[in-house]
Amino acid sequence: MTNQEMRDVAKRLNVPLFKMNYKAGVRLPNLEAFLAGDDGALDAYDPKAKERLEKMLAAELKKSSK
């Protein structure tokens, strides 16, 4: 999933920031910056954060399609 696709999924599903923060283990300021358009916000904090966020959003997308 590309960065823009992750932003689109988060916006379309209207997933609360706290839920993304908790489930993906990403710090809230970094998450907010990423969703606002800063592509380097997650990589600067933790290189694996993007992967965890992508997995969490994919699971939410799958859950919403049921």
C-alpha cells in the first residue's frame, strides 16, 4: 500500500487516531503528521512503524468489507 492509499483508507473508514495509535504502536504526533501529508514522519521515528500501520489499516479495511 502506498502512503496516499493508507491516508485514503484511514479517511474513508474514519478510523479514530487513538485507535490507529494504539493498534499500530505509532506515536500520535508522528501519525498526525503522516496523515497530514508528511511522508517521512513515520520513518524518522521508527522504520517499522509504516509496516505496522499498513497491516492495521488492511485489517480494518477487511473488517469493514464484511
